[in-house]
Amino acid sequence: MSEQAHASTGTYLRIAAILVMVTLIEVGVFYVPAFQPVLVPVLLSLSALKFALVVLFYMHLKFDSRLFAFLFSGPLLLAVGVMTGLLFLFFGAVRLRAGV
């Protein structure tokens, strides 16, 4: 059984810096009134980016077997699809109730 190389300390520090910058962008987007109409999609996208970086590097999924990546990402994609469908369903129900 051979060990695969993991990222260097510098890589982890760069990923940490990227995560801090994305978090600062999230906070900034929340407080800028111009982003109010697209606040939820922007925050969800930025959160998904942070989630992917954490899973790939700090949980070492990038360096593990592709089977683990499939076992993790398959149900995750299914959950994202269900959540997206529910958002569209409830958004439509709210618009109908409001008479829009």
C-alpha cells in the first residue's frame, strides 16, 4: 500500500487565507444594499466554495481514493438537487399566495 503525497504547509496556509477572504466577501455582501436582490444565491455560492475547499484539503478528500469522493459527492449532489427543488417549489408558492 503506497501513501499518496499530501499538500504542504504552505498550501494549507494559502487555503486558510482564501477561506478568510471568502468569509470577508460574505460579510461585505451581506451589508451592501445593492446585493439584496441576489443575497441568498451569492451567499450560497460562496458557502459552497468554502465547503468544497474545506472538504478537499482539510478533510483530505482530494488525496484519497476516488471511491471516497464518489461516496461523498453522490449523496451531496442529490441533497443539493432536492434543496434546489424545494426552494423553487416554496418560492413559487409564496409568489402565488402574494398574488404576484
